[in-house]
Amino acid sequence: MISLKTSKEISKMSDACKISANALKVAQEYMKPGVSTKEIDDAIRKYILSTGAKPNFLGYGGFPASACISINNQVIHGIPSSKVLLKEGDIVSVDVGAAYGGFNGDNAYTFAVGEISDEAKNLLRVTEECLYKAIEQAKVGNRIGDIGYACQQYAESFGYGVVKKFVGHGVGRNLHEDPEVPNFGKPGRGVRLAAGMTLAIEPMINLVGEDVKVLSDGWTVETVSGSISAHFEHTIVITDNGPKILTKV
């Protein structure tokens, strides 16, 4: 069932979303060669707890960390480790959320470590543009398919692969709520969008091919092609005046 939020609920949710967004700023400070993904996760957890919030990924479905940190050909759900050190030229997706005041925020950003290839720069740019093109379609009266179509059409115009096995979602009192928000679709199809809907829109775009696989750890998702992948995400609310990004600082 889709939950429409009141203005009071959206105000509370905004606090959780701001903490989530600031957690990505903390992560950005650690995007240097030689830093372990566990160091990044520890810093994120420390920051979120310092605000009085809780890392909503920690323990979710058994996930062992506060953030998903995925490098290069890892798409999503990478498990932080003291053994995984960042290298010059890596791209690093950090997906993180905070629970505060009974509501959740959820966002992701793919960072560059030092100087990255032009190929990687273009993928990051296009994937982030996919996110904003998708958000533009989150308007009262549109449908879920309009969001996915905007993302898919743009990514595929560059020859990139749109991940279809994993999708965005509603977010609010729970980290994952209805409806699902695919990064692909047909315009005019699917759930009709209404004011008060709060959605986590999150394009996952591969340099080559759409196929992905889950590794033996049960979490980490990689591209089947071995190509790099990028991931960007915002939590938004649909209003009568258009979409509003809640995870923006």
C-alpha cells in the first residue's frame, strides 16, 4: 500500500534526509587512495550516531554495515572491509540512509578517487543526469513508467546498460515502501503519481550490458560484463508544485 505523507510528516522526514545527505559529505572526505572502505563506513556510522539518528542500513536484512560501498564493477550492496583499499582511478558508490524521528532518508553518490578515465567520467555524468531527468517526471498526474522511461531513454542513448534486476522504491516510516520505482519503463504506464508520495529514485547504470549477478556473500552485486557501474540516488517528495529533493544540502 502506498503511503501519502502529510506536510508535518514530510517536515520530520526532511530531518532524516538531511542527515543522510550529510553522511555522503562525510564519505567524500575519505575518497583518497589507501583508505579502506571500512574506514569510510566507520566515519559514516560515527557521524549518523552523533546526530541522534541511526544508520538504517545497519542490520537491515542482516546487512553488516552502515553503508553500502561498491567499487568499479560492483553495482550496489558492497560490504565495507578493512582489506579493501581505494586506489587512484577507482569509482566508488556510497549508498547510505539515516532513521530519525520515525522516518527514513536514503541516498547514494558515486565518487571519483583521484583522476579517473574519461570513460568513467562520462558514465558518472550521464548516470547523475539520468537521476535528475527521472526526478523531473515525478509530477502529480504522471505515472511510475514516466520516471523509468526518462532514465532508460537517456542512458541507452549513450549505449549504456540500465540495471533492471534492482529498482528504486517508496520510502518513509519504512526504508522500503510501495511503490517500486524502476529505472526503465513505458510512459503513461504504472501507478499514478500523487502529492505526498515520497520516493527513492536511484539509477544504476552499467558501462556495458544490463546484466548483474549477486556474489557468494549474498549482498554484493556486480556487472556480468565486468564493466564499471555508477549509482546515484535521491529521496524526493511529490508536491502540487512538482518534485522536491529532500536529500539535498
